[in-house]
Amino acid sequence: MGKPAIVILAAGMGKRMKSEKAKVLHEIFGKPMIMYVVEMAKRVAGNDVVLVIGNQADKVRKVVSENANVIFALQKDQLGTGHAASCALPYLPDHTKEVIILCGDVPLLTFETVMRLLKDHIIAKRDISLLAVTIDNPKGYGRVLFDEKMNVSGIVEEADASAKQKSIKTINTGIYCVKKEILIDSLKKIKSDNVQGEFYLTDIVELGYREGKVVGVLIGDDSEETVGVNTIHDLMTVENILHNRVRNKS
């Protein structure tokens, strides 16, 4: 399949944690959250892992460097996930063909699921693939939109969704696999004409669809893997899931 590069987005402020500590440095069973993501990413991509840091960049760099060898990219201004991803582009190795984008606050994602996404992306000859999950209560999440041929046509955030779109239970996890040249081209074209004034990575999906690129989705088996940590309550939820995971293996 060829070795992909991985970009981990870990620059966010994490205001909802209501903590002085950078969100990705909060610990799960004594280990910083970001290290769960980094360790899994290195299993997939070896040394071709680019970690985008921003909030408390020096602290995050220090903690990660003590435990793993990764490439760091700095997002100086918090201009959204699309901007964060673009900060990583200069650091992608020349030999990279596929780029997997992960979130530093989604610590339970497994190596097996990421490899399934990569394999699915390559076998289907897609330009852009996203990992989605289906959940009973999708409130608060971006919904995955499909056309009549079941091609992915876009992602709509909860705030912008119509009543019909809110009934969709397939949600975006924020995890992607994209051909490198498509990613570079798409990130140049996305705009910040939204309420937040930010560049959203999700916009590459609709842009790719409009331009006739091959855009598709892998529906993950386990929605617990893609739980994101935004609050202390989420952190406790993730600890419980991990505890159960370990207990079930033993």
C-alpha cells in the first residue's frame, strides 16, 4: 500500500476543559492523551508523523519529545482545522502519497481502524476518504451528506443543518485519508467565510465532490473509538471506555 504520512492536529485551545493545562496533555491512566494518538500513529507511519502544535506549544513539544520522535509543525494563530492542516504541509516527506489526518483529542482510535481506512481508500482509488460512525444520538456532530448514488457530497455542522439533515445518524469523526496532491490543492482553495471566520478541514469534502474527485467514506464499527475529548466529563468517559477495553482483553 505504500507508507502514508500522518498529520495529528493538536494545536487547539481546549477552552471547554476549563483547565490551565493544554487539552492534549490531560492524562488518561497517567499518560498524556496525545501520547495514545502519537504511539498509534507511529505504528502506522513510522517517522513520517507530523504533529501540529499551537496552544502551549513548548510544553506539548517537550512532553512528546521525551517519549517519541515526531516532526513538529507550529500553528501560530488559531484559524481553524483547515489552517492547522496546512501548517503541516511543508513537513510532509516527498515520498508521501497518502496523508492520514488524526485529532490529538481522539485517543481511543485503534491501529486496526486506521489501517482499514487506508486500505479502503487505496482499494477504492479515492482522492478523499473520511472515517464516519453511525450513532443513535448524533446531536452536536457534523452529519455526513450523501448524493443519490451514495457518494459523499459534504459535511454539515449541527448549527447549519436543516431538520432533515439533523435526522442523519452518520457523523464525521474528523479523521481523513487524502491523496497528498489533493490535500495540498484543496487546502489552498477553502475559505473562511463562516460564522467563526475559520478555515474548516471539513470543507475539503464538499470541494472535492464539486470538483468531481472520488470522495468516499468508511463507516467504523465502534463509535467508542472516535469519542473526542472536549470536557473533563469526556475525559472520564474515555477513561471508562479504556478501562473496559483492557478488562475485556484480560
